[in-house]
Amino acid sequence: MVFIGLLVLATTILIGPGSTIAKLVFYAAAAMLIVMAIWSAFTGARTSILPMKACPFVKTIVAILFILVAAL
């Protein structure tokens, strides 16, 4: 998770959000977050710990935001 965030941040700072490479990074990060959200829904959401249950929703929202930024 930290690597995905740092990768997107570094790409945005160093290359800029409008470049083709940055958009590819945003889409790849969003795809990985969707995969991780599905994985978390099947594994971590079964626990009684509230942050683990909220994790798939948070990952999905962040993935949607990455897709929206890449579409601009």
C-alpha cells in the first residue's frame, strides 16, 4: 500500500499528472487497489476488527479517485 502511494506521488511530482506515463501509473495503481480490495473483502472483512472491514471500501474509493485523476 505504501509503495503504491509513493509511486503515484513520485510520478506526479517528477513527471506531472498530465503525461502519458503518469496516466499509466494511475491506471495500474487503481487496478492493483481494486485487486487488493477484492482480496481484502474475502479475507480481512470476516474479522470483527472495524478497520479491516472498512479496508475494501477505502481501497475502492482511492482507486476511483486515481481513475478520475487519470481521466482529466
